[in-house]
Amino acid sequence: MSLIIRGITQIQEITLLTWRVLRGIFRKPFYLRETIVQMDVLGVGSVVIILLTGVAIGAVLALNSASTLKRFGATGVTGQLVTLSMVREIGPLLACIMLAGRVGSGIAAELGSMLVSEQIDAMRALGTDPVKKLVTPRVLALVIVAPALTVICDGAGVLGGVFVSISLMNQSAGVYLGSVRDALDFNEIVGGVIKPLIFGFIVAIVGCYMGLSTEGGTVGVGRSTTRSVVISSITIILSNFVLTRLILALLLER
Amino acid sequence: MRKQLNAIEFHDVSLAFNGRRVLNRMSFVVRYGEAKIIMGGSGTGKSTLLRLTLGLIKPDSGRIFVDGEEITGYAEEQMMAVRQKIGMVFQEGALFDSLSVYDNVAYRLREQRVPEAEIEQTVHRMLRFVDLDDAIEKMPNELSGGMRRRVGIARALVGSPKIILYDEPTAGLDPITARTICELALKLRDLEDVSSMFVTHRLKDIQVLAEEYVVRDDEGNLVVEHEGGRLCLVNTGVIMLKDGDIIFNGSDEELYAAADPYIVQFLDRPSADPQSAGA
């Protein structure tokens, strides 16, 4: 029972934090510099791992699908298959779960350590609202950066697919890229960018909440970090179903 | 209209954490210019008093006044204005790890968008006050415990707050560094007329704060003098807490003469003689 109550309390507190973040965006003081710094730290710092995972997953997708498609003589649509999988599902999910692991955990650990070493209290004592100074810039930064990283991940996946198709499946690059072009239309791209926008928000708000609700010293910081990764990953995967349904209904199946 | 006689007032303040009473209908005042030493064992609610004064936590019942203004029902935004009047020195300094000493001290002014030239001047002045101008470019992890707390004091002094709260600023320090910290508190009390709450459980801190004072000599140098056998005019009081209650509130002489067994045990001095205590 207490677990359920704790869960409900956490949802309530995260909702309140979200409200304070949204309100903070439109009220002075604005922390533009912090937001840009966070975009650099959280976003630019993640480009390499996103590229690597994207290329690897794209290559594996091409490898698996091409051998199946070959039986139907349809290897020409490998590019289309890889691209649609990447843009619709794997790109957003993979990029944002990587972000939850790399960035969400970092946010929770940083804010958690600041809390237990009284730096958050010091900030309040010096007249600064920690939500505006620490949470809002991180949320804004991730909401902006997550879609960009997802596009990079998608692109890397398609390139990974090209590499496999040409070198291992003996396809021509022209055929592959042609089928990629066929797969992509405007709605497909918009649909693929809406998801990471929401996922980025989830990673940031969960990381910040877990950090700021740390209890019990350094052990607590470790616990908050783990929780932030677990909860944001699960929330991303669950909300992905709802988002996919919405995007299919509103953008792609009209 | 309330007559403003006291920098800080607590009226019947109670607070409980997870069903455990931390403060039990606590009432006391800190007069303007007074240094109030808060003593007591660990977990008796000493630091909680400071956090309540700053509005970082709210009491379950009772009223708290800061500079004549009741802050009990204030929202976070309203508290921000009150906090401008208060400087807080945290236990371990609570310096921002990611900022240099300069940026830590400059923090409050940066937030207020003060011009950089003015910030630089203030930061240098504050660091000179705590005798740390050579550490200006260092990061907090390069500093010793005593230096961190002195930077914490410098940071708390920015904006010339009239109230300063010290949360065990001398805990875990060697006697010489601890004395330096106490002398800084003396300078603020006697030269800047700062009111303060000084949480500690070191007896030596009481001796320094309650028996010594700072004056300027004829050449303008600062000199720490001991009250000796003279009439005590030092503006310092002592509060002793036990299990969320105030068991003593008075002068250091009265504390040494108190018969309460807990105080006697705490002072580790069965027959204390205030005249010989600090001589």
C-alpha cells in the first residue's frame, strides 16, 4: 500500500515540478547561458555515442532484413525498411534511452550531490530558485537537443544500412538510397521528431526530480541515479506505445 | 505596528519530522547586534533553527519573525526578499563545486545582474576580509576545510546582510583555524553590528565569542581584547537545546553557574568559575 501511495506522491511531485518548470520559462530571471551550456554538455557531449549506436543498429537491421527480403527477391526495399524502422521507432527510442543512461543519470547524480552537500540550500539562501536555475535549463536543453540527436541517430542508422548493403549484400548504393528516399515523406519526419521531444522532456524531468528528492547522503545519490535511469527508460518505452498510436492516427494513416 | 527590537524572534515554534518531535514550542529572541550561541548535542535541532529562520523549511506551528517581519506564511518568492537580509554560513561551506572561489563569492551579485567591475571590487574586499585573496582562482576541491568555510563566510557577507547564521562553522577544524573563524564572527558583531545565530558544540567558541571583543586601536588596527575581570558588555547570549526544548537561555556566566545536570555534563566542568575560565 505504501508503495502505491509513494508512487502517487511521486507522480504528484513530478507534475508540480513540471508546472514550476513551465511557469519558470516565461518568468524572469531567464537563464539563457545555463541553457546553452547544458545543450553543449548534455547534447554535443552525447553525439559520439548516438552516432556509434545508430550506425551499429542500422547495419544490423540491414543485415537481418536483407537476408529475409532476399527470399522474396525484394532486397531493393532494404533501404526503405531500415529507414522506416529507424525514423519511426528505433531512432527515437534508442537515442533517448541512451540519453536516459548517459544524461539522465548524470543530472540525477549532479543535483543529488548538490542536495546532500547543502549546495541547493545555499542557492536558495542566496536568493536563487533552484528550479529555475537548475531544472528549467536542463529540461529546455534536452527538449531541444533530443530531437536533433534522434535525427543524427536516424541518419547514422541509414548510413550503417548503406554500408552493410553495399559491402556485404552487394547492392548498389543508388538502389538503396533510392528506396530510402521513397520511404521518407514530411509526415514521417515530423512524426519521428515529436517522440524525442517528449522523451527528452521525460529524461530531464525525471533526472531532476530524482536528484532533488535524494535522501540519505551519498548512498542516496546512487539510489537516485539508478532510479532516474530505470523510471525514465520505462516511462519512455510505455509512452512510446501511446505516442506511436497518436502519430499513426494523426499523421501517417490519414 | 510592531516595535522592531529584535532581529529574530521565535514564538512557540514546533516542528516534527516523520512523527518525531524536533522542536517543542520553542520561543526566544535575538536582539539587534547580538550573537546568539546555540548549543546542544547532535540531533537536538540546532541547525533546524537556522533553516527555519531562512525559510528553507516551515514550522508545523508557531510564528517566526525576521527583522520585524513575520515570515511564517511566506511563499518561496516572498522569502527571496527576506533572504537578502540574511547571510548563511553552511556546515562544510556548501560552496558550489563547479564554480571557482571568485565565482562562488560573486554568485549573489551575478544573480542580481550587478556590473562586473563592481562585482570584482566586492569579491576582492570580501576575500581580503577572510584573508583569502590569494585563493581567488582556486576551485573548492583545492581548498582545506577551514578555507572552504572562510570562503563560505565571504560569500554570506556579500550584500552586507545584517543577520548572519553560522551552522557549526568550527566543527572539525584545528584550534587555530577555529579561532580565526570565531574572530571573523567577532569582527562582524563588533564592527559591522551584525546580529547572528552561531550553532556550535565547542566550548572554546563560547569562550571566544562571549568573553572577547574587537576594537580599533589608535593606529586603526583591529585588536581582539579579552573582557577579563571587567563588567561584561559583550553582546552575546547562549541557548542550550536538549531534545527539542530550550533548557537554558542566558549569558555565558549564567551558563557556567547553571546547576542542570545535562549542562554540567555538557560543559565537562563540575564547578565552573567564569572568572578563571578564559583568562
